[in-house]
Amino acid sequence: MISTKGRYALRVMIDLAKQQAGSPIPLKEIADRQGISKKYLEIIMKALVEGKLVKGSSGKGGGYVLLRSPEEYSVGEIVELMEGTLAPVACLQEGSEPCPRHDACATIGLWSELDRLVHDFLFSRKLSELIGPEGEQGIRTGRMLHEH
């Protein structure tokens, strides 16, 4: 399950993509538009900055901007940054200890396929697909990610 942190980060990235005007967008504006508490948004923005998805600047005229164009961000990289691994079982997590039952596991093929499907789906979707009328329609109809 994707947490609020992951869902809100995606909403923030969509917001920044829609507001892209070259000048930084203040945190308060994002928080107000998205209905996210400023304190919680600070945590999300810190992670997005540390993950090198956005750039933050402080002081008068400060705020946040995307570091790349919306077409260059995958939904998967945003979600994975906030959530960590999306692997459905521990033995498929990157860097996990080899499972002693791997060779005799009747379900590893199922979990591997699910992992591949989720990864391929999220990493094939671009942030640019979620902005504008077409992206909003896709979210509402369930063709894309469903936002709450």
C-alpha cells in the first residue's frame, strides 16, 4: 500500500509541474493548494530535495522548482523515493539476504511477476502524463494512479 507520504509527494510533484514558471514556488502556496499541512509538507520536500527531484531555495522569493522537465520524471522514481522498495515480498527487495528456500519456493515466480508488473507500470508512467486535463481524467477514471 502506498502511504500518504508517497501519494502526497506525487501530488506535490504534479503541482510543481503545473506551476512551472521558472520561479520557485513557496511551500505555503503548495500546502494551501494541496490541502497538506505545512509541517508535513516540509518533511516531504526535504526528501524530494535530498533525492534530487526538486531544488529548494530559502529567503525572499524562495521555494521549490523541479530539476527536470515533467517528461523526465517517472511516477516510479517519485513513489520509490518516498516509500522505499515496492517489492511485494522481502526476498525480492534489493540487497536482501538470499532466501534459503528460493529454489524450492512454489510462489517466487508469482511474486517476481507481480514485482515486475508494479515496477514496469509505475516506471513507464511519466509525471507529464498526470498534468493537464488528460492526466486529471486518467487519475479520475483509474487509468492512471488514483489520488485520494
